[in-house]
Amino acid sequence: MSVPASSALAARIGAELGKATFVDPHSHVDPHAPAARSLADILGYHYYTELVHASGVARERIEGAGLDDATRVGRIVDGLDALSNTVQHEWLLELGRDLFGFDAARLDASNWHDLDAAVRSRSADPQWAATVLARSRIEAVFLTNDFDDPLEGFDTARWVPCLRVDELVFHLAKPGVVERLERASGRGAGDLAGLDAALEAVADRFVARGARAAAISLPPDFRPRAVPRSEAEAALAAVHRHGPEAPAADRATIAAHLFWHVAGVCGARGLPFDLMIGVRRGVYPGGVFQGQDLLDGRLSLADYAPLFNAFPGVTFPVSVLSRPLNHELTAFAWIFPNVLPFGHWWYANTPATIEADLEQRLEAVPRTKLLGYYSDMYKVEFGYPKFAMYRRVLARVLARRFVEERGWSEERAVDLGLDLLVRNPRRVFYRGGAA
């Protein structure tokens, strides 16, 4: 059967994009254990547990107390047929085939032990994670690091630190957080000046260890604002006095202050500040681990305009979860020099949504501002199918919208794709230096 001209064109563009090496600017990989050690590590990815649970398998059957890996994997595998239409199922088969030599058309009770044995065998090689990155064309992976992560014992050129500030900003009142901050920074955080200095010391330690960004996930009801110091000092005093029982208004005030201060710290140190906007936590308490949070589109990026205006020298890579917010993000990136559309996050990470979001961004935002994709992975094996998926979608959009409709050459379309996939992440996060 002949291949349609448009499909052949997209395949050629995709093949050229597939030759490039790039950085993955956001993940949750543990640099001390980056690769899957068994099939349990692969099927434990929240996409599989939450989708299997959503299709009718009780949570307790796949993550209940006392379950061994074999039992848990077997039950997840039994639920995979219901997922066969999903892109997540496609990721599983693609990484199984291309990384582990698992050629079966489906994973089931008759063959999952074969894939498990292949994962265990290959991961026994100390160089396996490096092999997977090379196969995936990934030269560096950005991490998600707690503020008191010692950042020791790994190559920070390959596993790039990123200061995640959610816990400091939103959970300062929780037991132990202030004490951890004081230990990590070597500063007392009993008053506002000390708290600010402690945050700055943490940022300096991260920068010294090669950090290239700070990041935060933001709920839909958060509103950035500059807090008067007297108001912040009173709120901090209440947090110190009452801990988690401090009034919600005081906890919200100190969160707003710390968030604003992080932006200033990023500006002073040349760090991009990644904003992931619009996730509401704990919507489904009965869900599996990491399968309880959902998008919430009841917000506007207009709430962030004061932030973008106040810190024109800070680069804000912004991720959103809904199509209406993607349209807003496109408009904000259209006029704000410091706002950059960043990847396709979580519930927006499916081909249909990526394609629609990409078309909006490519038609309206300067090409130098588009940060194409990040894996958001927990194990390095998932970088392979996720970036392959993105390249296929990007190639289709470039083929249809730019070569067929605008008459661009294939070479020119590939060059645009390389801006998104390769050049822009390197330039934004490395400030012109080599990755």
C-alpha cells in the first residue's frame, strides 16, 4: 500500500529531527537510580496505575499494603487491554520493543515475565542509563530537587539540578520545614530577613552545583502579588506560632511573599523560573498514588501579569494544562518578552492536544521563544517513547502547516523544528553556553 505524500513528508522531517541531540529540561528522575530495575518500576509509573484503576481495577489490588512486585505487576498487566487505545500503552510497547527487544504486540500474563527478565538483565549493566539516554538522543536531564537535596553523588552536567520551591512556598508551616531550611542554608529563619536570606543561600548552593532553573507547580487559586514587609512579617510570626494550624490567610500571605522573593532571587542569579500553572491537588482522594490531581481551568493568566511586569529580567517558561489556557499562554508570549510556552504538561501530553497547542504557538509566537518538550519522566526509559511521540507530532505540524500550506522547503521546516527541540532549551537554560 502506498504511503500518502503528506505522511511521507512528515516521516522525512521526523527522521531529520530524530538525528538531533537535545536536553530534557524537566523530569523527576532520581540521579542515584535513574533507570528501571524491573518491570515493576515501569508499570509503577502513575499513568499505568491510574488508567488501570480508572478502568475498574480496585486501588487496593495494585498498590495495597503487603503486595509484592510480581502480584502488583500481574494485576496491572491484567488491566492493560482496557488501555490498548491510549498513547500511554503505545509508550509501553515502544520502549519494550526498542530498548528491551520485546517484540510482542501486547503485554499479557503469558509474556510479561519475559519483559521483566529483559529489564532486569539490561539494567544490571552500570552503563544502562547512559545507553538509554544515548538511544533517546538526550544529552542532559533536568531534575526536580528538594531545597535541602545535598546534590551530591552524581554528575551535575548530565543530571542537571533544578530548585523546586513548592514545599517552601506552600508548606512552610508544616512540621520540620523551617528546620530543614535552616540546616540546608546555615541561616536562621526566625524572622523575615532571616527567611529571605536562607532562601537566597539555598539558591546560591544550587547555582554553585550547576542548577539551571527554579520551578514550582501552582494551584488555580494562587494569585501572585508583592506583599508589604509588615504584612509578611506578621504572617510569618503567625506561622511560627501556630504551625499548620496558622490561619489560612497568614499561610497564603507568606506563600505569596516567598513566591515573589523566589522570582527576585532568580532574577539576581540568572535562573529561569519554571511555572506550571493550574493543577488542583487531591480532587480524587480515592485515586491511586499520584492519580488524585486534576487540571482546573477556572483561572486566567491575567492574574500573573503583575509578576511578569514586575520582573522583566526573569525568564518564565510557563506550562499549562488546558486548551483555553494554552490560547492565553500563546497571547501572553506574543507580547511579553519574558514569557515562554514550555512543553506539553501532564493532561496536555497526548498527541491530539500537543498538535492543537503546537499549531497555536507556531502560528503566533516568535520561534526563538518556543520551548518544545520535556519528558516529566521518573525513569529514563520513558524519555525514549515520549520524545519520539513529540517528534512525530511536531513533524506532522511542520509538514502540513509549513511545507504544504506555506510552501516552505523541508530543510527550512526541519530548521524550525530544531529551534523548539534543541536550540531554544539550550539557549534559555544555558544562557548561550554549551549544554
